[in-house]
Amino acid sequence: MRTLLLIGLLLLPEMLPAQNPSDETALEEDDEPVASSPETLQLSFKNRPSLRIGDFANIDFKTKWHFDLRGFDPPKWDAPARVTALPSTPPTFYVTRARLGLKGKVTKYFDYEFERDMRQTVGSDHEWHPWKDNYVDFNAHRWLQVRAGKFKVPFGMEANLSEDRLDFAFKSRMSDILSPSRERGVMLHAQFLRSSRMQYQAGVFRYDGEGSNIHGVPTAGRTYAARLTGEPLRTLRRLPRNIRHIYLGVAVTRGRMFDGLNGTNGSTFSGFTYFDHFYVRGNRQRLGTELSWVEGPVSVKGEYIHMSEERIGQGIRGENLPDILSRGWYLLGSWNVLGKLKSSGRPKTPLLTGHGFGSIEVSGRLDVLTFYSAPGPGLPSRSPRAPTILPNSERTWTFGPTWYLNRFVKIQANAQRERLTDIERKAVIGRDVFWTGIIRLQLAM
Amino acid sequence: MRNLTIASVLASLAVLTFCSQAFAQTQDDLFNGDILHEIRLYTAPEDYETFKETNFTCQAQELEALAGEVISPLPRVICWFPVEFHWKFNGADVTLPQAGIESHGKGSRNNYKPSFKIDFSRYESRNTFLGLRYLVLRANPQEPSTMHERVAMEFFRKMGLRAPREAHARVFLNDQYAGLYTIVEEIDPIFLQRNFGEGDGRLYAYEWVDYWIFDYRGPDSLKYSPLPLKPENNLINLDPQPIVEMVRTINEAPDAQFSSALSQYIDLQSFFKELAAESFIAEQDGIIGDYTVNNFFLYRFVGTLRSIFLPWDKSNAFWAIDRPIFHNFSWNLLTRRALAAAPDLIALYRDYLRQAADIAGGPGGWLEQEITKEYQQIRQAYYDDPLKLCDHHATGYLRPCTNQEFEDEVAYLIQFARQRAAFVRAQLDSGLIPQ
């Protein structure tokens, strides 16, 4: 009941005319136009450093920096050092993004993007996969584009949204844990039924995605993914206008897991494991649905993911065990309380680059993630070969303001409260609530 | 009608009798030394393969973590595996379907006939097996009789010391005979509760990492714990400072106040009784062993600074019939200072040694009877053991063992039992004091 009340409070602000929901292309569309020049080679610094070679090609230089001050209660802790007391770690400064990249077009047929994270180079934390989006897109037809390389597996709205466009400093725990993230592969995609802004994506990937890796090692082999998104209600003219532009999506992935202790595990943002890896053999399958509704200064977004992992012959005596089931959802609301934001998430009256103070948005998110299994013989247990897995779940509240100073700079202050249900699996004796605080300065260009 | 009532009552009584038999097993039954037990373990074959692959890495990994070394970004190896545990007793099959198993042992660690540690509460903290949380299945690969450990612990308890209970068992792994093992009670809060009526004090296991003779290594508590004194409980709220003070007192207390100052930190009666017991059974790898201090637990009682030493791993006991009673006394700092400044403690030690000799007896005495009893109990199981190992003189190299070596070692143990008491008494009577 308290949960519903809080969600209701987030939705209280008056409804205003619609803006475009999450749309990655809006960023580029929102760029200020670069004056045309008769010269073949043209260098511009208008939106970002950009080199244009006539109509043949262009090269945009991208960079993205996140400077975080993070605090944890209980403190962040290296789990294997079980025998030492919890250290009292003061809030610590981290560089969590230091990305450099190139993005552009070659003729009207090819788009490309290359991006690498350099934070390990600047001495911050370890990064298992420093190469990020690195792909080429071939525009074969208005209804058929072919993307090859490394990019985000088409699954999950939040997981597929660029991090500098998130309403919070970090994604929901559900997206972090259940979404596949980036992988090498080939994908067909395009927009169709333009009136409904429908988009399809379907691809095959070498592994299951970096999101499910364990210490950088893949846990599943070739994976197929498909996603269908858009605003299908636009065609239903009888519906109220603010309902018609609800964005909806559905996605699915399926891949064969590598045998072994490769089941998905649950951990808090600070790294405490509350649901260990289980032995698996067979397919991993995800089903996801997504929703986004933007009405003036208010937006509501939500996702639901259901994942199953097979355990063929994984019992102590080689018997088949019921699937591991992981289920998560989140619902977030945000309210642009001061200033106005464009659909791209940039302030209409920017600070420094304009004559305003930018824009301030407040957001709240409830995120629930549960791990369990279908019923099997015997009492529920936490054993990695338990027929019936004793469930555990995490309920996370995240809230805080975001100040959009201008198109390049954003400051976020978030607090995140994670609560675990299985008292036996509490990562720290006597604690089932984990707090994370973060202040982030984001520079993106 | 009356007959029906009588029949119902009799049937109920029969059911109750059956149930009481089936569920009446106790810890005393499990450690009943009068019978040879049978334990069956079931584990996924691929887990046992991984167990052997990671056996040695697990040990190194734990020491790295204890030493506070930077944790490698590489995946940490799996050390615990799920196991189905069965104990066959009096026709009953007492079982726990999901327990955890890991490799056990340091110098004796091997992949041929590994020792196991069973954690009954690994996946459910309220799970116990007959009230036990852990159980060790010792393969006894270092000495050919497989009896040193059990006989020694039996002797310790006979001396009135708190020592783990043990019994021999045939162990089957996935229905294959894996050999003759010893069931060993783990020293944990349950053991402490049973022996001291409390288990919430601070329990440390001594991890041998380098030579240490109780010398003071400065005020930094990290020099003493988590290595070499590894905390076994109260992991979140460690309190190692009393250990530092204990060691400082051993080293720096004035001669005149040595006993009284040290008694704040150590139960000296118990300590010198344990030294006497170890000395009597010629323990080569104990508190005053040849590798400096080793093989003990330290328990500090709730709300006090006082600790007690608890014996562990006596595979190198019965080292030599003529091992001197003050062997290594002038090497170990505590005993050296006791020799120099605390005649009361040395007198105590002598008294306990005499008591040990009385308990063990000579030919036909308790020690010989115990060895003979165990020998008769395990002989066939040992002969059937396809994986028996030994390293008779602690060379560090385990090798397959023969039945003849077993018989020879048992013969030596009986000789030890017959002659050791006389040797110890002779040394005591000689008034020998080491320099």
C-alpha cells in the first residue's frame, strides 16, 4: 500500500502535452545545425568536434566522463576477505566513465560507431570489457538495416538506453543483472509503420552478452534476440491523445548456456552476493516487456523481465532439476520541476551555453528482483544443486534530483536503498538493508 | 471390539518403538568408538573432478585472503560442493540431502585419498546433523596405522582435556569404497558450548605460515591475526588486541610476576596439562613441536582476556618412545620463560606428566588396550582400503601404503604404550632440567 501511495505521489503533477519518449536518435536530431561550406573538408566544433568530407562521410568525436563520489553503508567490501572486519571506507571518488569514440556516416549506406572506455588507463577501477559499441550499420533498405560488430543486444529499454540519458546515476538492479548488455553479433533492424514509430530488431550473437559474464567470462554460447518496440496505440484514434503515444515493447532472447556454475547471480550494487551461481545445463531464455509514457514534465517508465535457466542433469545424482527462474520489474516516475527539457533530455534554457539555469528533474524508482525455481522434490535449499531453490529477492528504492546544466553537463545526486528478503543469505551479518549514495558529474559530448 | 482396541494399542507401541529407534541417534552414537561406522557420500561426479582440480588452489586462495593480499581479478575457484550425507547406524540411514563438502588438511592435502570437511549448515544455517554443524573425515594419509589421531585425542580426554571426539568409519563415495577414515568432531561454537557452556567468545585456529615461538612481533595486531591466528567466529567484530597483549606478556612480563601476569591471558593449568599430554604421547608437531607452535585452537572466554588452548591434528604423535619430556622447552619462549622464572608452572607440568604416565599405564595398561581395541576394529577395513597412503617420517611425500606397514606401525604403537610411561617416569625421577 505504501508503495502504491509513493508511486501515486510521483504521478501527482499536472499533465501537460506530450513529448517524445525515449528515442536514441533524438540526440543527433537535436544537434544545432552546422553551417554548410563549399569546402570538401570541413571541421566543426558546434556540437562536438566533427570532420565532414563533403557528402561522402563525416566523423564525429565523442567523449563521455562520469566523476562519482560514492558512499556505501555497509561499506563496499571485497567478499573473499571474509575473516577481516568490515573496513570503514569513507565516501570514495571514482572515475566510472572515461570514454572516447568516433561516430558517423560513410555515404548514405553506412553508419558506424567505435568507442572505448579508458578508465582503467586513468587509474580507476578494473574494466573487463573496455571496448564498447563498435559496429557498422548497412542501410540496405528503409525497412532493412544490417548491423554487424559489437553493440547492445536488443533486450531491455533501460539496458539499451545510453547511460548519459538515464534518469538515475545507475540502472535498475533488474536491468543490471538480467539484461544481456553488449555482445558481438549481427542484427537486422529498421523502423516500419512510421505512423506508429514501430521498430524491429532481430539478431544472432556470439555469446549471451557481457551482462551475464562472470569475471569477464561468458556463461552462454550463441544467443538469438528479437525486440519489437513502438507506439502501436497511435493508430487507435478513439483513444485519448495522451494514451495513444504510450511506448510499448516486447523482447526475447534464447541461448545455450555453458555447463557448470553459470546461473545468474544476484548481488547488491556494492557487490554483496545474496543469490549465488547455480549449476546449469541447457537454455537460458528471457522475456521482457517495456513501457514508457511521457506527458509534459512527467514521465513514467516500467519494465518486466522473466528469465529461465535450465538445469538438465544437474542434481547430485544426475537427475534433472527444475529451471532457475529470475523475475524482475521496475517502475519509475520523473518530474521536471524547474526549467524545461527537450525530448532529447537537454535543457531548453541552458546554463553557460545559454541564458538560463538549465533544468531540474526529480525521480523515483522502485525495482524488485526475485530468484527462485519451479517446485521440485524436497525442502527448498540454497545448495547450488538444490532441486527446489529457496527464493531470495531484492527490493530497491532509488530517488534523487538531476540538474541538467546544459547539453554537455549534468549533475545527479541519488540515494539507493536495497533490501534483501532471505535473512540467511544476508551478505553482512545483522544487515538486510544496503544504502548507496552517489553524486555524479557527467560530461558528455 | 476389545481385541481391536488391544491390537491398536500394540500397533501404536510398535510404531513408537520403531520411531524411537530410528530417531534416537545422538552425537555419542556417531562418535561411539566401540563400532566401525559407515558413511556414504553422494556428489556429482563433475563436482568431484573440480574438487580435485581446485584442491590446492583453495588452500592458497584462503591464505591469500587471510593475508589481506590484493584479490586477483581472476575468478576465484570453487572450494565447496553440494553433497548428500548418509550415516548408517544400527540399520538406520540417517541422512542430510544438501550439505557442503570441501577438502581438508594442509601438509596431508592430496588428490589420491583426500580428507573432507562436511558443513551441514552450508546452505541452511539452521541445519545440523545430530546437533553438529561440521564434521571432518580424516583420511590419515601421513601415518600407516591411521590410529595416531584418534588414540591421542582419546588420551587427551582421559587426561581431562577438552579434545575432539573421534571414531573410525568406512567411507563410500558414490557407492565406491573410498577407504578407512576417522570421523572427527570440529572445534566450533557447538563444541565450545558442549565443553564450556558458552560459544560466543573468540575462537581462533592456528594456521602455520612461518616459524613462531610466541615471540612478540610488535603492537600491530595484524602480525598475529588473521594470520597465524585465524578467526573462526565473530568475523564482523574482531577483537585481536588481547592476543597482542597475551604475547607481549609472554615476552615482557617481569620474572617475578610471570605466572600471575600470564594467568590473566592463559588458563595455565589447562595449558601445562596439554603440554604434558602432548609431551607424553611424543607429539612432534604440536604447541612445542619441532616446527615451532602448531596444531591448536585458541578460545578466549566471553567477557574475559583469558584463553584456553585446544588440541588439533595429532597425526605426528607417538614420534619416538624416548622423546625427552623437555624437548623444545628452551626453544619456545613461553616454556623457556617458565623454566627460568616460574618453577610453579614447571612443577605443574611435572605433576601432569606423572598423571599422564599413570593413565597410560605400562604393559596391558589403558593405552595398550585402546590401541588393541582400535586395531581389531579397523584391521579389515584397512586391508580393504584401495587408497591407503602414508608418509611415515613426515618427509612431505605421500606414497601408497602396504598392509605390512600397517601391522608394523601397530606393533610399534603397542611397544610405545608398554614402554613410554616407564621412560617418562625415569626422566621425571632423574630431576632433569634442560638448560
